[in-house]
Amino acid sequence: MKKIGLLAGVGDLPVACAQAARGLGIEVVAVSLLDDTNPALSKAASVHKSINVARLGEVIAFLKENGVEEVTMLGKVTKEILFQGAHAAPDALTMQILASLPNKQDDTIMLAFVGALAQAGLKAFDQTALIKALMPGAGVLTKRSPDEAERKDMEFALSMAKEIGRLDIGQTAVVKGGAVMALEAIEGTDACIERGGKLARGNAIVGKAAKPAQDMRFDVPAIGEDTIRSMIAADAKGLAIEAGCVLVVNQAAVVELADANGISIAAI
């Protein structure tokens, strides 16, 4: 692996991956798929270009022109853009893919996307191949450990997150006292936490887990500082992540922010 293509959505993960790859002597050809992709990616990558996510044909052409054969996809690209018109007019290839979908579930869309890349000679590889160090093993990450009631809710939240993951709906659950406050769907993690926090009225627990049949080439669950900020705004008190399966971006900053606000984070 001397050169990789990096298709980037929102967040810090694409930058972390590009930096890790270049540290290993791997050339990174990066494509920012959305307007709000982290601008630091342009400096972290060897070659960079912004191409709207709806222009898949153009994305593929750019990667091929730069000699890319292996591709990874990192960062948030929520499928709500399909319904809000927040993307550019799709090109012919994107329209063909969307028209062929039997449904618009996350895995359905991403598998079709990966299939189109493969047909063009671009192999998608494990999202975590270069950043496995960002996936904590079992243990408490913060100064404050969850109490018995919180630990029980953490385990319950993870079980609920697993179940909606099995249905390919989302990866996050918000609970309180053994009751589900909110389950993530198309709105994304932060909006789910906000909604669950309003219903819980304080002391909610958030769970984030991988799907039971997680395809490591895409949609690997991740948390970051924005997750903690959403929890602070929602007055949530605990975050459970599935050990070895959830990426924690900028872990030191995440833990520092959680500690400063009395939030417990445990990898279970």
C-alpha cells in the first residue's frame, strides 16, 4: 500500500487517517465530498480536491487520474442530503446508482457505492486499517467511573444500539432508568442525543455500538468532542461505547471535556 484514495465526509477522522498514512510513507489522494469537510485535510493529504458527493463519476475519474487503486471512506455523510436537496445535481453514475436501490438504508446505499468503485477498479478497504489505535479496549476512559445504576443503563443502551444496528437504522441509543428515550435514525448522533436529553430531563445515558454485521469498509461508529458537547447540552451523564469497535477521535480532548463536565465514558 504505497498510495490510497481517501473519500472524506465531515469530522476529524479523515485528517487523522491522512496523517497516519503519510507517517507510514503512504501517499494520500483525498477528496472532500461536502462543503463542511475539515479544511485541514488539504494540508494533511498529498493531493486534494473538493468534489460534491453527488458527482461520483467525477470522484472516480479523479482517483484514477492519480493512480489510486485502494480507497477508504471516512467522515460523516448523512443520507438526509438525499431528502433535503443539500447536494449538487447528481451526475449520470450517481443517478443510475440511486435509481437501482431497492431501499435507502445505510448499508444498501454504501454497498452500491462500494460496488461502483469496484467496477472502476477501486478496492475499498477497512476504514480502521490505519487508525485502529483510535478504538479503545474495555475500561473506563474518564476519571469518574459510572455508578451501579449508570453501568446498568450503559449496558442497556448498548443492547438497544446493537438492535437498531441489526436493523440498519442507526448506532446510538439514549436511555434513562431502563427506558429508551431516543433511538438514532436519519437525524444522526447529535440530534438523537438532543432529543433523548429533552425527554430524559437530565442524567441520560448514551450508548454507541457497531452493527452486529458491521462492514468495516464503511460506517464504523465514532465519537468525538462534538458528541460530548451534545451530551453536555442535553445534561447527559454517561457514555457507553462498544469496546474495540468504536473510534474515538482526539481521545485526550474528549476525555478532558467529559471530565470537566462530570461525564463518565466507559468502553464495554
